[in-house]
Amino acid sequence: MLYKILYGMHEFFSPLNVFRYITFRTALAVITAMLLSVFVGPRIISWLKKVSLTQQIRNDGPQTHLKKSGTPTMGGIIIIVCILASLLMWGDLENMYIWTMVLSLLGYGGIGLLDDYLKVIRKDPKGLRPCYKFGAQILLALAIGLLLYMNPKDPYTDVLSIPFFKRWLFHLGWFYIPFSILVIVGSSNAVNLTDGIDGLAIGLVGIALLANMILVYISGNAKFAQYLQVLYLQGTGELTVICGAMLGASLGFLWFNSYPADVFMGDVGSLSLGGALGTLAIITKHEIVLTLVGGIFVIETLSVVFQVASFKLTGKRIFRMAPIHHHFELKGWHESKVIVRFWIVGIMLALLSLATLKLR
């Protein structure tokens, strides 16, 4: 809450009045998290190497990945530390939505950390058993859903907003809680499945966060929300700052995770970022928009679902390998080509999600 200290001094030094603006603090959050990532990244990567927290590559994947064996993993720790540090400096910690996002980030990060620990330290290739892993994810999402549903200050606790239609608002009642569980858990695992090649997932997360930053700011600003005829959600504008911190940390981590990667984020990074994106969508009523802005994550998840279903029902595979980014690798696309082309599609989907603001 450094910003409150600085803003509290604006009566003595008027330029400090700028700290009351969310846009200014968001810019500082992006820069702070990114610079912190670049600064602490090499130190944490060096420590991960020192204690042998390195990735073991499966033999049944693309053969080009075998050379990545021994690359440090659990780099998501860098992302989480930098997000929290930036948020402490520039975020309003009196805002309940900020704490809800922190709960999601740390909760799903903790589940991912335990999974990584079992895989890397205990040498258990299966990691945390699915029943425990999904059970913990569901319970955490349930807690978040109940917390938001019972918020007396939010008049739209059970509302599902349909993009492109300004008056299509559906009250789901108590059904909104299992729906929120589906969104949060689905988002968390979708990012996790996408994290299979260098820089792919973190780049797409950055693109999604940039679009969400704009969407969240508009929803939390009464004038913009009224002009664009979207739901005005009081207090959610502050989430722009945490979006900025997450974007900055993602960009900083991409510095080390870009091809060829110096570090992998591990489940501690992918589950936490995915869970935070899902929670953000629930808070701001952009659940369906999330499927647009995170369209690549949806496609990656569906490719796994269809692959498994096809193999169990017919004994045949639809793709050479799932998730689908491995399919393109096995078709001969270089890893960097897959990454950039997926990013391009991600950018186009993010622009489409922003178009929902005006086409109503």
C-alpha cells in the first residue's frame, strides 16, 4: 500500500495526486512486476538449478523436447512473488475483490506447487493424484464462488451476461455457484494443458490479461460502462491494477521462458494464472468473453477431450498427439512457428473480445 502513503502526501506536494488514478497505478504495476521479474528471475533460476528442481521430459512426446531435460521448473514462483510485490506497492488492499484474486492466485499456486513437488522431488511422474488435485481445485473454486455470491454489495451476484447483447442478462440463482466452479477450474486446467512448449502459455496469458485489463477498467468505471452499455460493477475497477501486475510478471517471465527456455513455469505457475483468469471472469461477469479472449486455451482443452474420447470409443486418435500444439510439432512445424502462430490467433481473439463492448 505504498501508493496510499504517497497519495496521503499530495496535500503537501500536489503532483502526488496522480496516485489516485487507477490507470497510473496500473502502469506502475506493470513496470514494477516486469522489472522485478527480470531482477529476481536469474537468482531464482540459479537456485532451482542448485537444488535440482529440473524438468524430466517424457519419452512419448516430440523427440525435439528431449534436449530440454534438466531445464529448471517451478518458475511460476517468480511470477507469483512479483505479482504480490507489485500489488503490495500499488494496489488497494482494502478492496475485497483484490483479496479474492490473491486467494485464487495463492490457492491454485499452492496446489500446483504440491503437484510439482511430488513430480520433481519425489520423482513421482503422476504427481498429485487426479482425485486430490481436482478435489482441491473444486473446493477452492466453491469457496470463491460462495464468497462472491454472498457479497451484499454486488447486485449482479448470480447474473450471466451474454456478449453482443446489452439486455441478455440471465439470473442463474444458486446454479451460478457450480457454474463459477466450472469456469475457474476449467480455466486453471486449460492454461495448464497449454503450457507444453516454450513461451506459448505465458504469451497467451499476457495477451488475455491485456484484453481483460481494458474490459475490467471499463466495467469498473461508471461513465464508460454507461456509454458502452455494459454492467457497471462498483469496486472492480481496482482489479485493473492486479491485471497490470500479472501482465508485467508474465512479460518478465517470458524473458526467460521464450524459446529456448531457461526455465519452465510448472504447475505452480500455470494453475495459478489460469485460476486467477477464471476468478477475474467470475467477478467481472465476463465468463463467456473469457472463452473468446482465451480461445486458444479452449481449443487446447477440447483437443485433449476429443482425443481421449475418440481413443476410448473407437481406438483411433484424431490428432497425432494432444494437446493440439504437439500435433502441429509432429506435423513438422518448428516449435517457434507453433508459438508465434498461436499467439497471432490469440491476439485476433482478444480483439474480438474487445469488439463485444461496442457491438451491443
